[in-house]
Amino acid sequence: MRKSVSKRDLTADAGVELDLRVRYAETDRMGVVYYANYFVWFEMGRAEYCRRLGFRYLELEELGYRLVVAEAHCTYHKPARYDDVVTVHTFLHKLARRLITFGYRVVRKGPTETLVEGETTHLCLDAAGKIKSIPEPFHRYLGQNPSRHDSHA
Amino acid sequence: MRKSVSKRDLTADAGVELDLRVRYAETDRMGVVYYANYFVWFEMGRAEYCRRLGFRYLELEELGYRLVVAEAHCTYHKPARYDDVVTVHTFLHKLARRLITFGYRVVRKGPTETLVEGETTHLCLDAAGKIKSIPEPFHRYLGQNPSRHDSHA
Amino acid sequence: MRKSVSKRDLTADAGVELDLRVRYAETDRMGVVYYANYFVWFEMGRAEYCRRLGFRYLELEELGYRLVVAEAHCTYHKPARYDDVVTVHTFLHKLARRLITFGYRVVRKGPTETLVEGETTHLCLDAAGKIKSIPEPFHRYLGQNPSRHDSHA
Amino acid sequence: MRKSVSKRDLTADAGVELDLRVRYAETDRMGVVYYANYFVWFEMGRAEYCRRLGFRYLELEELGYRLVVAEAHCTYHKPARYDDVVTVHTFLHKLARRLITFGYRVVRKGPTETLVEGETTHLCLDAAGKIKSIPEPFHRYLGQNPSRHDSHA
């Protein structure tokens, strides 16, 4: 497991939650969700995180910026299966001027079980592909505590 | 099965062939290739068709044109399975100024079996999203017989 | 466009509705949803159709039956884009003993626009891969009118 | 970057190579390969690794065993783009009785550029889901040096 510098203690935090139902297309011949697909769920989790803080990730791209993935990691505990409803919990692990790290925990609903945990680190690039500071007001938004915000799916 | 106007008789024609090996990610919990993934193979087949005729589909996009899918169809006979090597045969079914229809037949190698057959119809759009004639020299290339061309993977 | 025998008039019917938000992973370099991914949404639509009628498609598989796709078709009108919320409307187009045809219409929320329309036909197979009648009580459920049922996501 | 115990020095080793061409379906609206798809390529790389050593991963599954992913990691340097031909280099990083770690490096052909590097760790499970030793002769095969074997695609 890899260390990550957390700006605040998140152990008691449920993060921003997103529910989704496992698609047939996401399973493989082993009968479980194919391992790469959890990273798709992580992406949905961080988009939801932004939305909860008051902006759409799309707005950042419309300004000519992109958050490109620099590193991605996942630890697999138990598999998700077709038709399961799972919750993706997304946390802010680190926020710097030009870099942001999200953490994720995916749990199955019902008798709650942690299925996978992951982390992704992103750099902010401008349209020319240069590393830039995350522009305002997005950087300020990202530094807020999502639990203080009202949810809107 | 749907009628399509063919510019020439293609029944004896093997079309342009592309071999590929079935990926684990392409299977589903039924143990076979998920039905939507054959359309991904069709896309690879038509890209190979263009390549055989002397151009890359990418060049068309670099000029500001796109071939957008207007219609797609697939008939499923037998499933492809993990690690199978299959051949995608791609045919030109129809070529008009602003529209092109490709046909596909996917067969398993070894004791040859037809797995699926399909068809996709594409419109040519410019950067502004207007329907346009397929630009030269691409339209002329597409009207050629690929079996007269040398292959280059 | 292909004819399909409808058991009842569905023109005024909204079918069974399922909302979903477009994922980044579902887009392609053209900036729109990749054409094969609409078939994934169709699968979610028919699973929701079953759920609304009182059973999970999974239960059918747990009894050793499968509904395999025999034919799939999609007509593309306008593209869905990242972060759009779309509604998949699913209809029963035909129900026979061993065969079922679903129809689909995907619309964008907001100023409602039809994006794509499609149809899939499925055969019922047993564990040995033989074509069988859709087992009871599933066949009976499928013949019911979903608008008479209460929704449960 | 994470440490991994290597059984032998692999720095000068090209590993087992697999070439593939980037599919349109693998790109996203940023115009590059979606970050989760590199894990699909890793899976193809390790299947090729097994093949080079004289067995198909499928044979292991046919005996009732599975190599399930316990951990996956990827570091992204530069993006792959549509129609690029890339080479996936796969290495054995660690081989224990019940666990195997593969390393990957994906490079673009032409002026060679490293695009991504990754690592996946797998546990061997039997049909009942219990952790087991990797069965013979597969464990013995995996311990061999692939560069001593003849290639067969």
C-alpha cells in the first residue's frame, strides 16, 4: 500500500458517495467485474466529488484545462458482480497548486463489504499541454469540505 | 436481414481481412464476447479497409472531416470466446457522395465458422457538423477494389 | 428502418425509463459517445424493464437460462456527450415463446431530443445452449404492461 | 513508485513484446487513450507472456484455477493516440507459490517513447475461491526465461 499525504484526517469521513448498478458489460468470463472497470467508477466518483462542491469537471475543460491522470492504483479485496448496487466513496487525499490526488473506496450495498480501494493523481494541463496551476475558482472549490455542501445528483 | 445496394458482386469476395485475438476484457459473465464489442471490431475492420486502399482514416479527420455512424446492425450466429483468433472481413456495400456503407463478417479461425455479420452506414460531416461530400482523394480511394492493392498492416 | 411486429400500439407509450449520466469512458476522440456504447445502455434498459415487471434478469440466469442476442440495430440521430443526463426508454416490441424483441429510444434531458433508436432480439437458451421457451413465471411477467407496475429503481 | 522484488535483473531485458494498434473505441474526448484501457493492454501482455512460455492462460482456467488481480498500478508518462502502434513489454517481477507480479512498459513505435509503466499482482484461486499454489506445470513454466523460448503468436 502506498503512502499519501492527507490534508486532513479522512478516516471517519464517508467522502462523496455515488451509487451505481453493475452493468452486464462490466463483467468478464470469470463472472465478476473486469479489473480495469473500477477505474471507470473512480472517474465517476471524482466527477461527483466536483459536482458536490459546486462545479462540473466539464467546465474546467471548457476553459481549456484538463486534469490528466499521472498515476492510478487499485487494491482488490472482493469482486463486484452483475446487478450489484455499489457505492463509490471519493475523498480528497491531496491538493496542491498543480496536482490533486483522490482516494476511493467501493463498497457493496446491503451487508456492507469493501470491494476495492484506489487512488488517482492528476496534473492540471492547459490547452498546449503545459503543466499549470488548477485555475480559480476550481482550486478553491476543491479545497472545501464536501460534507458542508448540499448534494445534487 | 436488410437489403443493401452493392456496387459490385461481393459474394465471392473475402473483403479486407483483419485478424485479432479475443481479449479477456471483451468477454462477459456468459463466458462469451459481449454483444456490443463486435461493433468495435467492425470499426477496426473499416479502418483496415481504408489502410488497404492507401490512406488512414485519421487523415480524413485531420482535414476536418468525420465519418459519423448513421446506422449499425449486427446478426449474431455463434459467440466468439476468450483467446479465439477471429478474422474480420470488411466489404464496401455502398458508396455514394455523402454516404458509405460497410459490411462485415466475423469468422473464427481453424474450422471456419461465421460468428456474426453486420453493416454500418456512415455520413461525412465537416468540422461544423454539416453533411458534406466525402472529400477527394478519399472518395476515389474508397471506390477502388482493395483486392488490387497490396496489403500493409 | 426495419419492421417489427408489435403486440400492442406503443406509439403513445413512454416505455420503462432509466436515467443515466454519460461517463468520460464512454466518449471517443470525436468528443461524443462511441457508437457501440449505446448497446450497453440498451442492455441496462431491458434489465430495468424486467425489474419494473417484478423480476431481475439475473434470476433467469440463475435458473440456467440465458437470453442471447440474435440481432441488434441502432439508428443514430444526434450524439450524446460527456456529462449529459439521458433517458433510455425501453419497450416490448414482440414477445413469442422463445423470442423477445425490445425497442429503445434514448433522449437527452432538458430540451428533449431523440438521440438514438434501437432494437434487439433475443432467444432463450438453456444451460446446454438449446433454444427453449422462456420459462414461467418470466414469460408471463414479460407480457404484462409495465405502466401498471410501480417503479422501483 | 513501488518496490518490487525481482527474481533476476530485468533492466536490460525487453520482456515479452506484444504489438497492438490503438482502437477508436479506446480513445476519449481528450483525444487520447482512456486511462483504464492500459490495464486491458496489460492483460494482453501477460497472456502473451504465458503463451511465449508454452501455455495459454485459458488452460489454467480450464483446470479450475484463476489468477485474480490483487493489486494494479499504472504511471502515465505520455498518452497513446488513435491509430498508434504500441508495444507492450511484459516482465516477470515476482513469482511465489501463490502469487505472481507482472511489470509492464508500453512504448510507442517509431521514435520510441515510453508511454506508461505498470504492475499487477495476482493470486491463484481454485474453483471454490480458496487461495492455492499455482499448479504445475504452470508454475514451472512461469519461472522460465521467456527469451529462451521461441515466439509463437
